[in-house]
Amino acid sequence: MTQDLQFHAGYVGVFGQTNVGKSTLLNAILGEKVVITSAKPQTTRCSIRCVLTTAEAQIVFVDTPGLHRAKTLLGRQLLRESHRSARGLDLAAYVVEPWRRVEDEDRQAIENLAREGFPLILVVNKIDVARGNDLEETLLAYTELGAFAEVIPVSARTGKGLDDLVKTLTTYLPPSPALFSPDVKCDRGEAFLIEELIREKATELTYEEVPHSLAVRVKWVEKRDDGLVEIKAEIIVDRESQKGIVIGKGGRLIKRIGTRARADIEAFLGRRVFLELAVTALPGWTKDEREVRELTGAS
């Protein structure tokens, strides 16, 4: 890629409450699935750098865990990870839904980010489901805070407004050569992304407290000469009683998790995959700081 003084590159933090669609938004901007999504809260557990390279710029998005009221050690770790992600950013995108008002959690988070000194861009997501004056009242409520350099309404689902968002973010990045090779889409390794794809499916198919107690660890990956990739991974739960839930009656649920995860892993790797899953109980891992850091991939 030929670069000159007009090329821009930098880091853009993506913040917001859980379930506002941050990861869905990033996947839509990047044009492919790089970070996992789920309707369950606290799906993103560690900061992931996703890279968009265009002819004019390279935007390194830092996807962060959703902001929430932390009630557990795991929850506190996720909040620390989110706040830590604000270091070294060139600007931040704060994502909200068209709720018509500013939630207390958002107000506090915005005040904290404003003290970091970088520009803040408000991204109002899910405008495709806004009704009546929802969008207008949301824009007015957040504009009155006086914290945002720009306000961009978008829909990650339909793609509306995403081009405007990318162009706007680009204008705030400093002149710089690319920070990553143009073919890089994510700063995490292959095993981590496989773990995340498996965790996404396990999270989708389980219920109550189980999704928050799930972690995934890849034991090994073998790429055979015939094109098949053999993967062995374990789904880790917090209690022995949760093993049966994840496995399901007659092993049916673990099979569904494996089938869905394998399809996404094959799309990611571009090769046929044989996926072997096991379920392991690691009692109390969500309350052990060392285990939480290791199993969430936190820095």
C-alpha cells in the first residue's frame, strides 16, 4: 500500500453498555465476523483490536467489555478491562440505543471518558427499530451533555450510516503510516478466535447463570495435509452441576454447540474442521483472580 502524509491511522475505543450492539457494529464495519455477538449480556470479556484498512486510513477499533454494575469478581475484571482500554486512544466511539434519555450508567461513563482528553463520537445504533420521536429525543438528550464532537445515527443490522461513521472517525485520526499489515483484521491469535466462536454458541444455547460461568480453552489445533483441521477444546464451567446442563440429555446440547461452532470455525479458517468438545468443571473459577485473567484473555 502506498502511503503519504494524507494517510491516517490510530486507535478508536468502542464503549457502551452491554447489549447496545458494539460487537455487531464492528463486524458490520469490517464486513466479516471478527468478534462474537450474543443477546446475553457481558459477552465481550476482553479488549480486542479489530483493524479496518482503507485507501485513506487504518482504523484500529478497540472492542471493550460492556459497561454494567459489577456484582462478581468476573464482572469487576470486565469493568477494569473496559476502563484500561481507554489508555492510549486517539478517540472514542460511545454506542447507545435510541432510548430517548441518558441512562445514569452512560452519564457516568461519558464523564469519565471526557476526562481522558480525546474526542468523543456518539454512535446511536439500532435506528432501524426506533419509533416515533425516539431518535430525535435521544440525539437531543445526548447533545445537551456537551461531551461529543460528532453524533452519528447508524444501524449495524441494515448498514445505514456506517460509511458516514467510518469517514467521520477517519477525520479525527492523526496522520500516520499503518499500524498493522493491511491484511490483519484482528490482533488476537487463531486459537483465541476459535475459543470465542465456541463460547458464542455455548452462550447462545445455555440459560440462567450458565452463560456467565462459561469459558473455553483450545487444547490443540492440528492442520492436516489433506486440508482437514482437527481441534480439541474444552468448555469450562464454574460448578459440577453445570456440566450436565452444557452436555444436555443424551449429549444433545453439546452436539448442537459443536455443530454450530464448527460451521463458523470452518468459515473463519476456510478449511474443513473436525471439532471435539469436552466439558470440564473448574469449581469457583469466576471467583479466582488468576483463573479469571487466564480464561478471559485479559491483559
